[in-house]
Amino acid sequence: MARNDEDLLEKKLKQLPQFRDDQSKEELYQKISRQVERESPRNKIRRQWLVPTMASAFGIVLLVLIVKGSFIDMQYSQEESSSGMEESALSDEANMKRSTKDELITGEQELNQSLDKSSKEDSTVLMKALNSKAAYDNNANVAFIPVAALTNSAQYIVPISIVDPTSTKKEVLGEYYNSINAKIKEFGNSSVAIEEELGISLFPFEGITFNLNQDEQVVQLSFDEGYQMPGGSSIQGLFDPILSIMFSPQNIKQAILTNVKEGQLGNMGVIEEIQLDPLNNYAYKIYRPKSNMGYEYLVPTQKVDTLDEAFAQMRISEPEFEVYASIPEETDLHVTTEKEQISFSFSNASIFGNDQTTLDMIDSLLLTAKSFGYRTVRFELPFEKLGPYNLTKAIEVPDGANPFILK
Amino acid sequence: MRTAFDEFYDNYHKDLYQFMFYMVKNKHQTEDLIQEVYIKVLNSYDTFKGESSEKTWLFSIARHVTIDFFRKQQRKRNRIMDFFDWGEKGDLIKDQEPLPDEVAIMNDEMRRIYNCLDHCTIDQKSVIILRFIQSFTIQETAETLGWSVSKVKTTQHRAMKALKDLLENSDRGEDFNVGSQ
């Protein structure tokens, strides 16, 4: 847009009318006081963890039936590290292959809803292994490449960490970024639509060529002549954060866009560069698509100002987007921070079982803590081990989420 | 609580109201959301670290409250669409607010600018309101939105381009379908 046009438009914007609040200061204060009083903790009735014994028993029976038919064998390497992680991302081979039946989701939901403390002890025996949705780039001989897709409603980004044990990152980085969707599709069965099988939608990467220059911390995006970003601001609005998710971990600070033509990027206009800021201050929740294959993901949802707001968001489900709370509503969470470490304790820790629900909460707290700049996380829970984590030690925040491990 | 409220109200209420109104374009919703902003501010004032100015902290909370409001509206819209199975036509359903008197008396071009703002993305709209209607500096806008200065500049450039295109399209009587949120 010509400078003159922009100046003229700017001038007109400044002439838009001023709007004033009709209510008085006192009136507003009274409303706020009444609201604050209503919301004060002493007026809240804490929801009790009361689950009838019969329901618990039913939950266990159901779980036995479901678990028996749903899980495939999984093996954890027991190599202990100082970071609180007991397995590499690579060893958790079953992360994306853990279930092939829709009953798994139903089973987990039943588990969440109906298990009480006593039944949870039993569930640790019933559950053969738990699946962490956090991903660690802790093996120099293995390629670890952060890419991204979308939820099927295109409401949120699904970060994906592709782990390729057959190559090193240096060898395949360019190749992977220029075939993101093809690589993601490799994890599905080609005869089934990816939206149905993996429960994710691919971002329109085809027609964009990525060229990484890590020395100059720049990624160049070259657009094919026929490239067209789909209409609607939801997908277009996710373009910047998707680039951040994929390239900030590679220490890339800027995306340079070349060959962009009028209209190709829809409402974004003709842009030449995008600054890539790390994805900070996001609350991670569970994306549980209605697909029948049992895949689940942790997704960054709302950007918030404070940790408290993040934890509040993490308790809220958004079923219309197939996104669910990652912190159970009853959780009484206490947080302390010291430099780059954050610690979580729970006054009602006995409600947690050594199960997938608790592991999802731990993973989501780790990823949320990372987005707030913390490096290590401690958890006070009534068990020492949970999935890949050794809870007696501080756990390093993950390098990514949702590992897709190539065989 | 009263002292903190007085301080925020006396210093920023006029600007806060203006920002929230331009974001949601409805008087009653603005009043409800402003109430929510003050409650959040007063509840977390003790934990305010002073890393940004009070003003940018207040406005960043206001922006998040607004985004949350839009999300809830979107969910409501989706639920209604699901219920009635309006399918693709549902995208055409938009909340139509009557023009406020202050805008209705302005010339056609200014009315169109006011309307076209709603067809920018939330990010673009936030930048335009903060930079040109509220006269925030680039630095203040960056702190408010939690972005880098260069990102504000890029978004501002895109926003002005998008707004100009929208105005041209509206001039030609074309439908706006450039992605409202």
C-alpha cells in the first residue's frame, strides 16, 4: 500500500468518534464489589470427591474389558537419567500407535469419571503402560523435527514432534520441512482420510518451499505461483504461531517470504517478513478428536497473562472443538516458583491415580510451564514414578509435544 | 481494593472503555467485560510484578478478556449452527449491531471504516485500535499484546492493507468475506 494511502487512512481512523461510559464510577465500583464478594473463596462450595462404590466397581470391570482389547504392547526403557525422565522419546514407540479402537477413549472417560482412590490403586495394575504426550530431543543421533497440523475444526494448532531414528537432524531438516504433510501422512493408513484416522487436519504447506539458514537465523518461504491460502482468518491467523512452533526451536528469528502475490495469503496481504517469537504463555489442553482411532494430543489453546489464568483455562473443556480440560476440575493445585523451577503440589493428591489422566495433567503442566519460561518442574504426588517420569526428581521441560516416531 | 480501583479508574478508564467498545461494538457487552477486567485486575494486583507498565498490563488483560468473549460467542454460534444444521450458510450469520449515534451521523466513508474494522482479524483490529484510535506508541502496543516491536509493525502494515482492501471492496458493493472473528 502506498505510504500516502496509509497516512490518509491513519488520519481517518484518528477521526473516529470517542465513546464514553454512561455509568458512574460509583455505580461501576458497586457492581464490581458485589461480584468480587460473590466470587470470594468462602462463598464457594468445594465440590467433593464423592463417587458411589458401585460406580467405582463398574468402572474397574469396564476398564478391564477395555484395556484388554485396546492396548498394544509397549515397552519402556528403564534407563534412568538425572532429569527425572526415565525413557527417551524414541523408546516410547507406542506413543502414536497405542490404540486402534474407539473404546479406548470411552474407557479413559469412564476411568476419569468413575474411579475413586481405592479403584485407582487397582488401575495401576490393570494399565500396562502409560503414554506421555511430551517429547524430548535427547539423542544427538536421532532427528527430532517440530512440525504442526491443525485440529479438525481448525481452531487450534496441533504441534507434532517427528522423531526419525534413522537420520540425524542435520541430514534431514530441509527434507522434512519441505514434505511436512507427506511425513505426517506416513503415520496414517493411506486408505483412510487423515482427519478421520489421526484426527488432525493438515495445514496448507504444499506450494511453500522452506529454506533454512540457521547461521543467519532466518527461514525463507518461497510460494509457488498457484499457491492459495484458504479463506477465513482462523487458518490465516494460525500461520504466524505455526511458523514459531516449527522454527523457534531451531533458533530461527525471522521468516522471509518471497514470491508472494496479491491475494495468495488472503487477508494477510502481501507480506515480506514475519518475526518469529517463541510461543509464550499458552495453556495446554487435551485435543481428543472424535475419530475412531484413539489418538489424542496436547494443544496450546489460549494465550494468557499469568500462570493462574493458564491453570484456570486448563480446567475448562471446549467440547465443541473436541478440546478437553487437562487439569481435573477437583484439583487443588499449589504452585511455588524459584528462579527457573516451578513446583506443583496438591492438597488433595489422593484423588490422583497412577494413570493416563494424571500423566496427561503432568505433560500439560510441563508444556505450559515451558511456555512461561521455566526449565524444570517438580511434582509432589503420592507415587514416585508415573509413565516415563521419576517424580522424586525435578523434571526438565519437554522439547516438544505429541511425538510421531518413525519406524 | 477501593484505592487500587480508584487509581486504575482515574488514570485509564476512559481509554479502557474506548478500547473495549471498539473491540465488541456493543454498549452492554462493553460494560460487562469492563467489569470482568477490573475484577481480574483487582484480584491479581498483588501479584503484578511491574515488569510492564500498569497501563499495558491493564490493556493486555482487557484484550484477553475480549478474546475470551469472542471465543464464547463463536462457540455459541457453532452450537446454534449444529442445532439447526444450517451448514455453510451459518458462516453468513453475523451479529448485526445498530450503528451508534456517534457513528451514524458521520459520512459514508467513516461509517464504512467503522464497519470494516470488524472484518479484520482480532490481532489486526487490536493493533489498529491501539495504535490509531488510542494513540498507543509502538512500544506500548508491543507490551500490551505481548509481541515484539517488529511484529507490531508487521501486523500494523498488514492491518492497514487489509482495511484498505476491505474499504475498496465495500466501495464496489462486494461482500466482505475476508475473515472476521
